[in-house]
Amino acid sequence: MEDYWEKRYRNEGMIWGSAPSRTTYHAIDIFRKHNIKTILVPGSGYGRNTKAFSSIFQVDGIELSKDAIEIAMNWDQDTHFMQGSILSSIGRDKKYDAIYCFDLLHLFLSPERNILISNCIQKLNHPSLMYFTCFSDEDKNNGIGREIEEGTYEYKRNKFAHFFSEEDLREHFRGLEVIETGSTIETLHYRDNQNSEYTLRYIIVKN
């Protein structure tokens, strides 16, 4: 996975343009209501979403790709970016009031998804919030291609994703207080002026 993203960022730069996901604005509203001050963004990419937060909150981003971080440091100078993976122990001693994790969870198989969530919880103050987005089972790509595990499909050549039902998503965060769940249509704007849409689920939980 690391090689895949490194090549994409190196060759395509700001792949999805500069506009953040619409879910960032929803997250900002929720975080403000809960007096959030510090945020961690796992899989922060080139800073497309972190920049929406960093003028309001203190933000750290974790990203595998060196090329993405180089772009991010120029695009969003108010966020502190760290190279590494949330699946490892990077920055373990620092705690945050909230985590915003955009479209990362569905990229892993079940054991790694559980590790990702567990590691995020370990990085939280108490009380705290987490806002996760992921592919929905209502998305048009669900069920396409080879099934790798239940709900996980190789929907494009050498590219797989897990497609979450409402029940499945809640089960991943069992033991935490669910504040809100929902679905939304995400629109990606590519550099060549092409657009694409897909269906997301989101979940907001309290630790």
C-alpha cells in the first residue's frame, strides 16, 4: 500500500484538488460544540482536509507518503505532519481531544482495522471524540470483483476496500458511545477537471 500511494502522490500531486471533504465542516461543528482543542488526522495525505481544521484547532497529521507530506507542508503550514502509520507506535506519548479519520478504515482487512481503531483510542484524552468516514455498502462498487473477506472486495485491479453497513460500522466501535451515524455522497474533483461520486458512511463516537 505504501508504494501505491507514494507513486500516486509523486505522479499526481494534489490528486483530488484543494477543496476539503464536506465532512470536515460537519466535524468542525461537532468539535466546536464539544470544546475540542487538539486533533489528530491519520492518513492526512497532502493536507486537503487538515487545512480545514488547522486555522481553528491544533492539528497533527500522520501520513505514510513522503511525497504527500512535502506537498502538505507547503499547502497547510499550520499543521504538524509526521511520516509514519497509525498502525505503528508513532507519537504514542501525545494525546488528543479528537481524531478525524477520513476514508482510511476501509483500506484494511479486519485485523488491521481493529488495530487502527485501538491505536486511535490509545491516542485520545478522556473525554474525547472520534469522527471516521468509510465506504458504504450502498456504494455502487460494493460487491464488485473478488471477495477477499466478508464485505471486502477487490473492486479494482490490485485495489480492495471494505464496504460498511450501519450495523458493521457500529460493531467496529463497540464499547464506545455513538453520538451520530449517517451517510453522505462524497464528490472528488480531480486535477483534470473530472469528477466522481461515491457513498460514504460516517460515525462519531465519544471515548
